[in-house]
Amino acid sequence: MNIVYVCMTVFVLSFLSVYTITPFIIKFAHKTRFIDNPDARKIHKKATPLLGGIAVFIGFFLLTVYIVLTKLHSFNISIIGYLTGALLIVLVGVIDDKYGMNPILKLVGQILSCLIFIVSNDLINLLGPFYITLPVLFLWMVGLMNALNFLDNMDGIITGMSGILALGFYAFSFISKTDSLVSYANFISLISLIFAGSVFGFLPFNFNPAKIFLGDAGSMFIGYFLSTMGILSGRLAVVSMSNNLYYLLPVLLLSYAIFDISLVSFTRKRDGRKISQGGRDHSTHRIGTAIGSLKLTALIVYLINIIIVLVTIIVFKMESDELLIIFTVLFALIFLFFGKKLDQIPIVIPDNQLRQGKEV
């Protein structure tokens, strides 16, 4: 069966699956009181259902099982581990959404999810000895899970953004495909398009004004997906190009999420506030304050990530080490300049900002 036809099929089916089940998830969230109530550090003005992450994960899980059952991909330890790690982080998020969770216990859940993925995909020696590889991969995965959790602060932002990035990972796998890497590249292609279809199917319900939120379950699952696809596509690019320098590609692709958590961490630390404290001081809040529109803010973030994806793909396609280094430095300088400008925009700091709180 033609892989392009298969990819389009799973994309459409995942989109329709999530688009169909989300209204039922909204009703279920209301009945079970999975509700996010507004407060001083949140933008929404009325109680809004959580559990959107469950809708996205169900669509992703069902279509991933579908490609296994239809033998579009082999049923092996890699895919079992991938789904197990995803399920674990979703469960951690659901518990946190409903009851709250001790940060240390939450971190343990994140690390366990990472370990399941790493071991099942034989990545323990990816970057050299395990005592080098494991800390780097844990930092990458846990960091991105929390970065996306932090960035989920405005209607539709990370839903649309992650779908755009997933299409970028699909493009990577398509470009990297060689006779010896067909199976591996096809796996990344299928998983990326299943995820993209799932989040785009959820986006109509999550775009401003949102009818349902992702919750921690959804934002951490998105962080899990992006971090794991970064690792897998990075390995694919490195093998394809026979050059370890191409591990920089997923860093470029996910640079906006890295920029946002870096901006928030730096400004909060500088101002004597807790980094984990919730607040309306993210890049998205600052952009929204400057332009006065939540919808337009989301569209601007989408556009930034589309540009990032296109530039990264062009750099990869050019197969130039020098160009990769130049654009890595250029991205860093652009985000430093952008961050300095955003830091000048006034922010809202609630009265309880200096007390222990939970990021939203």
C-alpha cells in the first residue's frame, strides 16, 4: 500500500475521531466536575471543562493501534513502550488535574515515562555511555513536558502549535527516507500524522473562546510527543547524514517552546519570584498584551512556528553543516532580541505571586 495514501488516511481518521468524541468528553468533564475555575492568574472568565487531553490521547491511541492491527507497522517493543510511556504521563496529568499532585511525585511520574520510552526504543547509549545519555535525554524530555505545560496558558496555543510541529517531523521523516531507513522513517511519518490529526481535530473546541482545555494531561502528553519525536527524528537525521551535528535539528524545530520557558525562568528568577509559580508573564501573555487580541496572539504563535519549521526543513534539505550552525546561532540571537523586547511589555503579577503556587 502506498505510504502517502496511508499517511493521509490515518491523518483524516485521527482528525475525525477526536473531532467526534470531544463533545462527549466535554459532557463527561461537566458531570465529573473536571472543571478549571478562573482566578487572578488565568485569562478565562468562566469555568471551563478540562480533560481535552483525554480526547487527543484517545484519538492518537486508537489510530496507533489501527496501524498495528492493519499491519501498517509491526507490533514490537518500541511501539508498546511508546504507548505505555504516553499513557503513564496522561494518567499523571489526569490525577494532577483532579486532585493536584506533589511536584516531586509528578517528576517521578515524568521520569518513569521517559525511562519506559528510552529503554523500549534502545536509546540508552544514543549519545555515548548511559551516564551521559540518560541525563541528557531526561533533561530534554522532562524539560519539554514542563515547557509545554507552562506554555498551555492561552486558548488554542499549544494545540495548533504542536500540530504544526508534528507536520514538521513528518517532513523530516519524508526527507530522511532511504532504503535502509524506510521502516524507521515510516514509523515517524505515521505517528506524526496521527498526532497532527488528533490535535487539529481538537483545535476547533480549544481555540478562543475555548469550550474545553487540554489540562495537564494534554499539555504533558504533547510535551511527551514533541520530545520523543525530537529524539527519534534527530537519530534518523544523524544516521541519514552520518553526522552527530544533526541532533541540533530538533532543537531548532522546538526552539519556540525552549524560548518561552527560558524567558519565564530568567525573568522570574531575576525578579525574585518562584519559577514554578503560575503567572501571566509568558511570551504569549506579553504578545497578547501588546496586540490586544487572544485570537491574533494564537495566529502569531502559529506563524512563528510555521516559519521555524520551514527554515529548519530547508536547512536539513541543504545538507550543509555550516548552514546548520549559522541558523542555530541566528535563532538564538533572534530569540534573545525578541525576549528583550517582550520583557519591556508590562505584565500582570497577582498578589500571591511570591507564594508557592502551581503553573497553569
